Amino acid sequence: MKFICFLSLFLIFCDLKNDSVISASATKADRFTQKIYSDRKQIPVLCYHNIKKNPGKEDLLWISEARLNEQMKMLYDSGYHTILPDQLCQYLITDKALPTKPILLSFDDTHEEHFSIATPILSRYRFKAVFFPMTVPIGKKGFMTAAQIKTLSDSGHVISCHTWNHPNITTLKGKEWEQQIDKPKLLLEKITGKPVIYFAYPYGAWNDTAIMELKKRGIKAAFQLTGKQSEKEPLFTIRRLMVSGNWSGTELQRHMKASFEKNK
């Protein structure tokens, strides 16, 4: 009887010790994660949406072909080099070297003009980008086809997930995660033949539940917009600057400096 009591106490002690080790490890990991961004220079990440030859208006959601070209030419002439999400994550986690003046370009929402207008401009300056298509409009009028998405992937751009139909994912419950994340991810992987491991939050909206669900689904990093970054999950709250079609190349450079050199 005494032996059983002693054994029970010993096991409890071991559990407490293990819990302390796990807790200490978790705390250490949290501290490491929190240091990722504090120890690294922020890399500019730009976000584009609607592109038209002559949109009639130019703002945070609309940009003309000529203005996009002007902005890309400024980046090229200023010595910027585009990187892709793998490079960004390797830099943030391991401090792996990047090209001089690195920048990441992103395009949201599957618009056909991403293929017919933006991609030729990117090619002109030897730039690559990450595209975040919704999957519900694939093949519909005004949106990219599966073949166009595959062509982008085959030519060195990255295809990543942006949900099925662009909901605020902080409100998702139950099987809605399957509809909005699992199925789009699988479809894009089928189209490209490559893993889809990055995600852009619709409207830039995120919360801890969303991060947990993305992790469960094999997402390695996620992009918001210009909101405050999570100290515990910097890789899942990477900031992006929405680029206005009103900005000249010089104005874009000024906004980039203000957003990524001063803010955390």
C-alpha cells in the first residue's frame, strides 16, 4: 500500500516536472516567435486588386494599366528585387539572406486582368508575384480560368489561398472551414500540381481561431493588410500595404517607407 502511494506521488511529481518543461519550452518558443519581427527589418509587401486599362477611378481597389506600369518601373529603376513567400519566411525565421532591396508583390481576388495586364508588366521588369485567388469565380466572366492560374504557377509565380467566396473568416464555424479553406486549397493544388501553403485573409481580418484553423490545414504563413501584427504569431499576420491607383511611383515609395520602416 505504501509502495502504491509512493508510486502515485512519484508519477504526479513527474507529470508536474514534465508540465514545467513543456511550459518552459512553450514560453521559450513564444519568446523566439516574438523576436522574429523585432530582430528583422520589415520587407515591403504590396497588395493589388482591380486592374483595368482605364478604370475611370483610381483608388485603393482600382489601378490603371499605365499607373501599374509606372509603379513597377519605379521599383525596377530604384533597384528593388521581388521575392516570393518562401524566401520571406526563410528570412524571417532563419535570417537567410535576401536580394538587395527585396519586395513582395501580391494580387488578390482572381481578376482576369491579373493575367492579361499585370503579368506582362511583371515580365517586363523580370518581377514575380504571389496571387491569392478566390476559387468560386474561377472560369467565370471577368475572372481567371484554371488554365491561366496554372500558367502563372508554371512561369514562376506563386498561387496561394484566399477562400472560396471571400467571407470574413473570423465568423466561420464548423464545416464552413472546409468550404472556405480545405476545398479551395485542394482545388488550387489540383490546378497547379504544387502545395498551397500560404493564405491571405479577406478584408485583412484575422483572429486566434483563424490562425489555429489555418495551421491545422497546413498553412505556413498568412497575410493580413495594414493592421497591428500579432506578437505571438507574426508569420500568420504579415502586413501588406494596399496600393492606391492614385499614387505615382514616387508616392508609392514614400508610402512604403512610412509603412514598413517606421511601423511594426
